[in-house]
Amino acid sequence: MASRRRKPPLSSRMMRAIWRGLPDKRHEVGWEPGLVVPAADGSPLVTDHYFPRTAGDFPTLLVRSPYGRGLPWSPMYGMLFAEQGFHVVLQSCRGTGGSGGAFDLWRNEAADGQATVSWLRRQPWFDGTLGTIGPSYLGYVQWALALDPPPELKAMVVQVGLHDPYALFYSDGALRLENALLVGLGMTYQHQGTVPFARAALRLQRRLRDIVTARPLRGAYASALGEVPWLDDVMTHPDADDPHWDGASLARAAERLSVPTSLITGRYDALVDQTFEQYARLRQAGCDTALLVGPWTHTSAMQQGWPEVFAESLAWLRAHLCGEPSGLRPTRVRVHLGGEDVWRDLDDWPPLSPATTSSTTSWVPTADGHLDRRTDAGATGGAGSADGQGPSPLASLRYDPADPTPSIGGPLLSRTAGPRDNSVLEGRGDVLTFTGPPLAEPVDVLGPVSARLSVSTDTGYADVFTRLCDVDARGRSTNVCDGLARLETVGQAPSEVTVRMSSTAYRFPAGHRIRWQISAGAHPRYARNPGTGKSPVDAVDFTPIRMTLHTGSVLMLPHGSRPA
């Protein structure tokens, strides 16, 4: 038919032409746009088909997206993988990109994915071998299909992928405000095309300060994004056990999966912790799994990191869909080691193979701002002072929600993500720092980082933000990983709180110093804690918080040696 002789859209061909470092194409590409796939309830799901213009049978890749079927998805998945010998089915999720029905953040993806596979079975070009691929929410729809994997599904590639929407929007009940706004922007406008999306992004950028400082916070985003009912639901349901979130997490899909799955993330990806959780569940299930962790953020993995991400993805798909395993790397895990800019191949994550040793070392803060490595047996014991009389104050800070501690870099969705110089931030009066001595030899941190803090407050309510930093010989302090937890205290007595600070692969070079940074917020990454116990979304009145750190607090680092 005539449509099968169409070339991919010009914009996609132009973007394809600018990429370097990718393998030579094997096939010319054809394009069937605007196919209609019926969902289980009959809603039309608009779908584009890319294919090799070569006789023969080829496996199929399913890519389902709420962000439209144009740039960058058309060249990145439609063209590039069709060039390499795959049929690519690129579909707009319901309620987006011309597809019928109403978009819901998670409730329809399993049924719509299954309906699409049923449609594929009726296509003359479908040879019965199916793979899935895609980043972010395009990873979420893969996990939705994997809840009940069809027999044709032979491989998955989840790139900087989501499986738990609640964890995308909340950390220990604290709203990840910046994430919420950017997801609202992407879900609402990106599928409408480049111009509407760019205009909305510019509106959000111009009005961001007014939005994130509004009192109350509820509904303030409408000045930039308009009415987004699902986003309002997200911002007003902070409890993970609320029925609103029932069925949102797809963690259970990985717990029994047998489909070979490749996972790709970056150390500063906003979803990096979710990827590590996916890997752990797949390994426990005995699933054939690979993990690639690059020096990327959520967006840079698919931009600067695309040559590595594409090569990794293509090798996995060829191995499991085409019977061509020659491109697979010899180890299950490959991580980029920050601080030295090298890649390391590992047998597992966290690394516990014979080639490496791994143990947790404890670093404790002192009243004079130092950070001491603890090697005695009491390093992981309960809170207490040196004389055994109970915890005693080490340092305190005053957090004012009206002038909140700003967020600098880290695992964000925005272009400000990644490693940044924290020196100005650490000069503020509402930030505590504890710094170790210059290292006599390199220290490798490989695996999950956490902190246990003994804290008291004068209001009873606070957030605790804690960050691991690398201080170089010039005094530049660069963030490595971090985390936040909510805290309630009673009277003057300190309470213990454990903060998960993500996982990392990082080398502190000789001569550098390890720094532990502590504050009571990171705005607008997280919504401000009003200090009153009221909801941050509805709060109008703020109360400054005096937060005191006590002895018994400890920073715990998974210390991995160099390969033997």
C-alpha cells in the first residue's frame, strides 16, 4: 500500500542526521502513521509503525508514550531501531497525542498494553517476538504490561524508568514540589507538540518563584499549567497508604518476572532509587537482568548519554529477540565511578563479588565541625554522649520557611540537576557542615548511603535534608547523593530519624575531604515545612524552626575497595 512507502517525517530525519557515535544503519525505514488500535473499552489509541524496508521477518518493539509520537521519540525509537532491523510500534497513551479516552496517571496502562498486544497478533508483519523499550513513564507502561506478561514478550529495556508514582512525588510524605510541577508540565503539554510545550515551559519558568512561594500552595500551578485535576490529586494525597494510591506502584511486576530485562539509569537521575529497587527485585526473582549506571541526570541520559544508552539497549534486544548475543558485556553490572570518570564492571549491585570487598564505615560529627571516621564497635550503636549520659547537643540551625534553604543540584528532573558547587549554599546560617580530614588514599563509595540523626526541634515538626559532598583541594564542595525525611519531636528530647540518601558509585580521591551537609529543607525541590504540623499544600502561616543535632548521629557509607 502507498502508506508503506512513506519516509519518516522530515523533522525526525533531520534529528537523526545530527547524531554521532551510533552504529551504521542496516535498513532503510518505512513509516505507517496514524494507525488506530482499539483499547479494551474501544477507545482509539493512535499508533505509528516504523519498519525495515527489507523483505523478511523482524521482531517488534512496543513503545507507548503520553508525550506524543513526534520529537524525540520518532527518531530515537522509530527510526533508529527500525534501521537496525525491528518493527517499532509507537503509540500515544489514551487521552494524549490524539488517542481517545481520558488520561489517568496510571490506571489504564495495563489493560491498554494488553489490548495493543492483541492487535499486534492480527498484523501480518508481526512474527510473534516482542520487546518493549522506553524511558521514564515509557518505562512505567512496560511494568504495567509485565504484570501479566504476554507469551510473546521476550525482552524489556527500562531506561531511567518509573514503577512507583508515589515515590516520584513524595519522600517520606514530603512533597517533591519541583518534580510535581515538571511532570504536570510534561504530561499536559508535551503531547500537544513542540510549540505549545515550549510556551507552557516558558510560562512555568517565568512564574515558578510565585508558584512555589504561594500561600497556600494548593492550585498555584494553574497560573502556568491551567487546571490539571490529577496533579491536584497528587498534591493533596501525601499519605502512601491513602486509597488514592492503590495500584499505583508496579513493584510486584518485578517480583515474579522472567522476561530478560535491562535497566539503565544515572547517578543523578530523579528515578535512580526506583531503578535500584527494580534491579534488586528482579535479581531476587532470578530474572536475567543487566544494570547500567552512568554519570547522568534524568534528561542527560537520553541526550549526552544516548550513544551509550542506545548501544546498551540495542545489544540487549539483539541478544534476546534476534539471537545475537555478541554485543553483550561480560558482567551483569556496569557503573560509572564519579570523582575519577571511569567505568567499572561488577558482578552484582551492591558489589559483593570476590573481586571487591564492601563494608559500611561510619563517620560521626563533632562539635567543632569535623567529621571523624569511627572504627570502634560502637560505631553503629544507639545515640549517646561520650560519657554515656545520653545525647548532648552538637550544633543547631534556624530554618525559616519564609526564607527557605534553597535546593542546589542533585537528582532532579530539571536542567539544574546533577553535581553542583555547594559552597554558597554551605555558607548560609541554616546549613550545617561537618568535614573530614584530607584523605591519605582514595575512598570508593559503592552502594546505598544513609544517615542516622539524633535531632530535637522547638516546634515539634521539621524536615531533615542530608547530603554527602566531596570537597576538593580548592575547597569546592560537590554533591554526591542526598535524601530527606520528615520528623516529629516531643518536648526537648531528641528523636532518631534514619534518612536514606540514595545509592552511588563514587571515588573520593586522595587529598579530598568527605563532607556531611545537614539542613531542614531544599526548596523548591521539596515543599516547605511550615513548622506547624499543617499540610504544606494548605499552610498559610509559617513558624521558624530551631533544629538541634545531637551526639549519636552518624553518616554510614558503603566503602568498596578497588578491584583486586
